[in-house]
Amino acid sequence: MRSNRYTRSMAQARPFTKTMLVIGILMSIEALDLDQCLESAFGPIESKAGPFEFTFTDYYDQEMGCRPQRLFYSFASLVDPSDLAGIKIQTNQLEQRWAVDGERKVNLDPGILSLSSFILATTKDRSHRIPLSRGIYGETTLIYQDKRFNPLAWTYADYRSEQFCELFRTFRETYKCLLNK
């Protein structure tokens, strides 16, 4: 057999690069132990943004009893992206902590931020979502291109806003620093 200097080798799986956990929070009540619960589950909070008026939809108003406020928390402890489904299951359990008569008053939407994208976890199946594990799907919500985060056709209205795309760009800058530690 002749040696071919262009012989291809089999691709090898490598560990994922750790990502920054970012949790989008909608709240209609003040959950006094929110920070403590989230830090206990996910480590130190790196930064908090908000509250912001949530004027993008009235979808949550009835369940929450009023128009909720939007917050975003990023975390200092980087996470393996393959943990996203488990993180969503944990946040769903935490939502029950603050539920009143079976209705959520706090909605926690975890996602993972990398240098190239922001991926949200969800329990809702749609054509553009990828099954992760245990009934949890992943959705690429924002992609980083041309020095900014850009929405996709299915990106929720608040995540596509200039204000939040810029916020995610600042999270990305912090993430770059955490990667280099």
C-alpha cells in the first residue's frame, strides 16, 4: 500500500469549552431569597442587570398577576454546555419555590453564552430547537457576528432588542476574561 501524505485521520471528540451561565428572570413578586438560591445552585453571581420594564408581550401577565420585570444574571463559575438541560430542570424546580396557587411568579430562563452564540434552554419543542435531555431543548437565540450579537428569525422580542443585544455583548467581554483565568 502506498503512503499518501494526505491520509485523513478520524475526527476525535474533544471536551467542550466551558460557557457562561446567564439566567433571564421575569418576576412579578420580590423573591427575597432569589440571589441566595441561585448562588447556592450555580455559584457566585458575576453581574446583575435590571430590572427592566417587560413591555414586549403580555404573555406572562395573567399567570404572574401583573406585568413582570425583566432581569439578567450572569455567573462567575463557567459551566460545561452539556449541563444546560440539568440546569433548566433545576431552575424549573426553583420556580416552584415562588409559585402561588400553582402559578409562577418567577420565571427563570437559563442559557449558555459562548464567544459565538447564546443558547437558551426550554421545555417547548419547535422545529428549530434541538433535544438535549430529559424533555429539555436548546435554542440558539443570538449569534455573535460583526462584533455584535444578532437575533435570528425565532428570537424572542426582548432578546432581539438593541438594549439586550448590547447587554449580552458586555457579558461576552466578561466571559472572555473568565476564560483567560
